[in-house]
Amino acid sequence: MKDWMKLIPESELATYKSAGFLSDMKIGAHPALIVIDVTFAFTGYEGQTLDESIASFGSACGPVSWEAMPRIVRLVDVFRARDLPIVFTRANEENVPFAGKATKAKRTKAPPAGYNDFPSAVTPKAGEWVLGKTRASAFFQTPLLSGLVQKGVDTLVFCGVSTSGCVRASVVDGFSNGFATFVVDECCFDRSPFAHAANLFDMDAKYASVVSLEEMMALMGRPNT
């Protein structure tokens, strides 16, 4: 059993399975990777505690961000090696009044300089789409859907932050727009382990197939290297 599943009561897992939830989706022929908000605003600086990260950036998730980072890099590398589309989302700085307003959280301080920068390990390369957004879902009032349709994408693979917020909102909208949707559990993170587990469970039950990094690589037919 995966670590996040250990927080879900066994009786509830059984109930959901008996009701037809938690079924697997099939990966399509044309997947794209959506990397949700892996910026310093949500990671904080490497080496900081969670409290220190929140002091630097009110929305940061601290150490779990940096634990997930090498796995996110591996996932990005798989898509780059196959020349498949990758979309990196972050706050839309062109619409400053809305930046950082993806949720109803009340933060009194303006975000510090560099909050919207990507850590060097996951810096987008030339030709990779950096998509600004103003709300939790990467689809809300952005050109993401039309861009994916233009490229013939049929499957979306999600990673990033936070599992319970922008990842979940984007996954639900991806599924609602007719894509096969996958979430790589080890490549997502959240400031709350409980919220992380509960939302992976709910997405796996209703809107996506939640898989490990190794399972995702196997589905894509790439050797585990």
C-alpha cells in the first residue's frame, strides 16, 4: 500500500471500490505534462523548515517541496526525452491585482521579489510553455485548453503544488474537458500531509488515475533509469 493511502480508512477504501470508484484510466497516444506552480512562492528556499518557508513566502510548503523536486525533475526529463509537450504554470504577473489570489487565504504582505521564479532544477527550457494563471485551475480563463487541442493532446499528466489546491482544481477541469488524467503522487506536494492524502484519494476515486513515478514511466514505456 502506498504511504498516502495508509491515511485512508480501509473501510472507506472498500466502500469506494464496491461502488465502482478507484478504477484505472487508460493513457492515450499523445500525453502532455502539466507542472503546477513549482515556484519559490510554493516551495520556499531549499534547507528551510516549513515555518521558515512560510515566513519567507506565505504560501510555501517547505521541506516536502524539495523532497519531491528530484522526482519532478525525473518526470520532466521523461517528457523532454520523448519531445512531448510540457506546460509550466505560475502566477500571472501581468495581472498583478489577481496574482496570489488563487484561494481565499488572507495574506497581508505583498509577495517578495523572486516569488514567481522557478527553482533552477525545474527551469523551463526554450519552447516549453510557461502559462500564467490567476486562479487555482490552470484552465480558468487561460488559453490552456485551446493550446492542448491544437497539439492533439489526449492525456494530461499532472505534478506540482498544492495537491489539495491548484493541482486538484486543474485535474478536475482537465477531466471535465475530456482528457484522460493522471496524477503522479510522488511528484505532488502539499503543506498538509492529511490534505495531500485525502485529495489524492478523492482524485483517484473520481477524476484521475493516481500513480507513482515508476508506474507512470512504465505506462509511457520508458525504462526505469
